[in-house]
Amino acid sequence: MASVAQPTHPQIAVSAAIFRDGKVLLTRRARSPAKGFYSLPGGRVEFGESLHQALSREVGEETGLEIEIVSLAGWREVLPAAPGAGHYLIMSFAARWVAREPALNDELDDYRWIAPDALGSLGGIKLTGGLEEIIQSAHRLIGP
């Protein structure tokens, strides 16, 4: 029986707090990691890709949206919670919606445009760790 290859180093990932008409896009993960949790669209940075290139690619692949990247809003480290789990450094950016309507790929199964000040009162939906802080930081960068 072959053993599962253990990750040997942290991976860099990117995510986008995308704002449109005063609301931010939350997407629900359809598979691990974080299956069933609402988060920001994004994913791993490929070798040779800049953070902005990776973010535009990942947002396009996952949601079909075109965005304008504004600035780095914060970062989060996700340590392996179980054997074989990944170690990620997630760089989260503030972004503005530019074009297209959400068309989710198979990594996501729901989306919602939510007012940033309503995050604390969503009740019943699961958010990934640190999400509210990243969104508030991104909201300050986007402005009113």
C-alpha cells in the first residue's frame, strides 16, 4: 500500500475580498480544505506567477469575474490540522468587481454578496478563520 506524500513546505495562496456596490463576495467551498465554509475566492500561486497574476487567474477560474486588485489587505497562516493536511500562507487582497456575473466552478457551490457590517449577524453560516478581519481591512482600503 502506497503512503500519502506529506507536504514538505508551506504553500503560498492568494484570496480576494471583492467589493461591488458596497458588498463583498463570499463563496462557499464545495470540497476540502474548508468544505462547507464561506470564504473568499482564491487559491495557490503557481511557480513563476506573481501574486496579482495568481489572484486574477484564481478568481477567474473559480467565479468567472474580472477584478481590479487594489492592495494587500492582510495575510493568514493555516497550519496542518491533521497528517497530510497543507500548510498555507494566504495573502488576501482588496479588489473591486469590474465585469461579469459569478459563474462558479466545481470548487465552489454557493455565493453571496454581503455588506461588511452584516458579517457578525449572518448566523448559521460557517466562515473560515480570520475572514471578518480580512474583510474589514479590505473594506478600509476600498473606501466608501
